[in-house]
Amino acid sequence: GPGGGHTGAVGGAHRCRGVDGITDKGFLQPREVHDALAEAGCFVMASRFDPWPLALVEACAAGLPVVATAACGSAVENVRDHVNGFIVATDDAQAFAEGLLAVDQAYDRLAAFGAASRGFAAAYSAEVWTRRWTDIAQKAHARRMARALEAA
């Protein structure tokens, strides 16, 4: 905002400080993320615009239930309503509150939510991406070699 101040969700984060059950961790170094996710009970992302928030994928890989707005692009692939969390309308505080309440009401299923989150995130693991790119490179090399043999 004017004068370099924060606006929107970041600027409003101070309102959650001191609220029982909510922890604003602020910025974390990569080495701190694993421990922070291991301590969490749910991952909450109230973005207004984020085409592919990696933090959401990381939270799923850590086995957390998720509440995210529809503006979180990676939620499309990693969150299924009533399976591992809830996707709620963007900029709708009531819908967001209902999503949080739904996670609370699903307490007895949170372990299953976590397992589903891990399953959805598995497609984005380093191992899977390494295999995909290795396969692509091997196929491209094989095609190039075949063309070279045909030309010879």
C-alpha cells in the first residue's frame, strides 16, 4: 500500500497474533519448513491469487489436511473436498470459516485426510519428476539416434 505498507492478507496477519490455536510463523528458511509442517494440524492458505503455491504441495506431502481458496492453483491437483481438505471461495470469509469448521468437524478422519494428501502430492515428488525427465531425455535421445542411423 501507500508508503510501502502491507495490504490484504499479509497486512491482516497481525490480527491473528495472540489468537489461541493460530500461529503466525512468518517467513521460514527452507530448513525450518519440515519441522513447522510436522507441528501443524492443518495447512491453511487464504490466497487471493497464487497460480501454483508450492507451499500447499509441501503441506500435502507432509500429510496435512488443507483448507485453501480456489485461487490456489495447486489445490486443483492436490485437494479434494471431504477427502483431504476443502477448497473454498476466494475472498469469502464466511466460506473460509466454514472450511475451517469442516476440518474441525472431520477430526476423526484427519489421519485419512493426511494419507490422501500424501497420495496427491506424490506425483510432484523429486523422485517422480526425476523419472519423468529422465524418461523424456532417453526418448529424445533414442529418436535422435534413430534419425541419425536413417540418415547414414
